Amino acid sequence: MNIEKTPPAQSKHSIVRIAVIVLFCILVGIGLLMIVVPPLARVRVTEPPAESFCGIHFLELSKAILTYAEDHNGMCPTPSQWCDLLVNDANVPLEYFRCPVADTPRGQCSYALNKYLVGADLRRLPLDQVLLFESKSGWNQVGGPELLNMGNHEDNRCYVSFVGLHAEFIRAASLFRLKWEDEAK
């Protein structure tokens, strides 16, 4: 049996080669980190604009109104109590009634219910009829275009939600296309 042994000099060279390769990989990794990390350190996490919270609150209120209607034979909350009913019956948090960018005092609401929905079965109304809209500050407000407030947001815009449970951030130039009343009546 003749087993060849690797001379000691060759095995030392193999270990040195492996060490050099490992060291090279470590240096390349450090070099890449030095290139990638500084730009990441400059990345700033920014809060979403307050307008997006306004839209979220607004849509949650709209959902609560439609849920209330589902539980009450399609009828909207009583107009003179709609905010109170959503707080007490639907557990809607008070902060949802205030647009974060508006100057609405605590305990008041930045939105109004469309007066043309009073006494109507929401299940039978057109999906593009106005449900809720931004208005001047108040509580349990019900009205129409006369209460619409375009002053809370930049570019003269406001949130409007519709019976079909969608909301739009409307510009003043688009107000003419809002459907306040059910024309089929």
C-alpha cells in the first residue's frame, strides 16, 4: 500500500490561499457597506400628510353611516343626532369627526351629512349621490352645498363621500358634477 502524502509546504500554501480569499471577501464586503450605508443613513422616514388622516377618518365615518343604515332598514342616522348616534351606537372615536388640518375645535365635527338623504332609504339611492362632505365646524350638521367647506386643504379642495362608499378629494372646479339629490324622485 502506497499512500502519497501532500508535502507540508503545499498544505501551508493552501491555507494561506484560503486565508487571502477570506480576507479579500471581508474587505470587499466592508467596501460595499461603506458605499451602501451612507445613503441609507440619509433616508428620512416622514409622517404621512395630515390630509391622508383626514381622508381615513372621513371614510370611516362614511362606513359607520352606511353600517348604521344597514342596521336601521336603510335609514340614515337621525339628522339632528347623527354624530351622537355614531359615537354611542357605532363606537366611532371622537377624533374621526375632526379633520386634522382643519381648525375644528375639540368636540365639534368637520363634516356634514347631506340633507337630501334625510328620510330616504340609502339602499335605493344612486351610488354617486353625496353622503358626507367637509363643512364648517359644528356638531350633527346636515346641509347641502351651502355648508361645503373648501378651505381646509391646499389647492381649494375638500373630501366628499358618496352612497356607494367611495370618497373623492374634490377641487372647486369639479363641484358642479356632485349629485346632491336623487333625480329619480
